[in-house]
Amino acid sequence: MQSRSSCCCLGKLPWLLPLLALSFILAIAFKSNTSAMFIDPPKTTKSDGGKSDEGKSQDSKAEEGKETAKVIVGRGGQANSNASSGKGKKMSEPEYNKLTAEERWVILNKGTEYAFTGKYTDHFVKGTYICKRCNNPLYKSDDKFHSGCGWPAFDDEIKDSILRKTDADGFRIEIMCKNCGGHLGHVFNGEKMTKKDTRHCVNSISIKFVPEGKELPTIITAKKPDEPKEPVAPSKSQENSPKKP
């Protein structure tokens, strides 16, 4: 009897079924909207080793800054081009003429060549004798004479070309090129060989001959550590010394 009455109740309420169906539909729709509201936002796409676009942007700015610095410092800076060309640097002084081992031994170490072996001992041609080391004109051929001592001999020098100083032996007077200090030989007075009564006994290896009419080479004026100090003026008694160059 009871089941029959409940069926009768449902039959009396025909609108209940549509209402239940509508409620079910609304519930599903509401659930769908609610879940959509709480879905996590999409993650930012990563690239270049897992860096985000924002990180990539910051790295790009940093790289741009580095590149700018490179351009200023290295690639196209005017300072670099000047440095590579050496502009503004002080030029080095010119070097003296290169010497052989034998020439260095005589000119720099004050040696003496063997008598009667020099090329200018019996050389009598018009011209000028210059310093082998620096091209400084030293003697004119007109002042050369044959002394018979075995070395070239001159009784005068070109003005302001020769330095004199007491030799290491304390007796002879050494003669040197005034420009570079190169050793030439020794000077002797009182021998009565010429009217000037002077003999410059010079090593052939210390000098070079330039014929008359030929242009003299440029004098090299470089300063060197081995240049001797200002010579001490000799006394008259020292000038009359043994007859070796």
C-alpha cells in the first residue's frame, strides 16, 4: 500500500523530474567553472638552456654592454691604432757604423795594429781621412807625410776634430775622435820631421779615406756609454814621449 502511494505522489508531481535534471546540469556547469578559476597560469616558455624570456632579456642587455666596452677598448679605438703605429714615441738615436772584431779592438779597446800592415801607411792620394766609427773628418791628405815609423803620419788635423788625453802609461798622449771618442793613436812633438814639428801616429784601421771630389758621408752624432770622459790637457813634457802609436 505504501509503495503504491509513493508512485502516486510522483505521478502527482510531473514537474519534479525536469527540475532534478536541471539541477544536475547546473551542478556540472558550476563545477566546471569553479575548476577553471583555480587552474594554474601557463608557465613561461623557456629557451637557451632553461632561461626565461626575462632572464634572456637581461643577459642580452649585459652582452650589449660588454660589446660596447670591447668596441671602445679594442676594436676601432683610435688609441689602439696610434699605439700600433708607434706614434708619439721617442725615436732612438742613430747607431755608429758597425765595426769588425779587429776594428773594435783598436777603436774601442785602444789596441794597436802591427807596424807596416795598415792600408794607409804608404797611401798618398788627394782626399780626406774620416773616422771609421762615426764619419767625422779628421785629416786632410795635404797634412800626411811619410815618417818611416810603419803607421800613417799627419802633422796637423782638421780643426776641432781631435781630442788629446794622457795615455794609460802616463807618458804618451792619446788622440781620439772628438765626436765619438774612438781611439786613433798617439801624437808626438819635437821630432823635427816637418816644419810643424808634430806627428800624429794613426792606426789605418781607425780611419777611412774619401777621395777628393767625392761627397763626405754624414757624421753620426749618437752618444754611447763607451764614450770617454773629457780628456785632461797634457803638459809639454808629456808630449815628448816614446815613438809608438
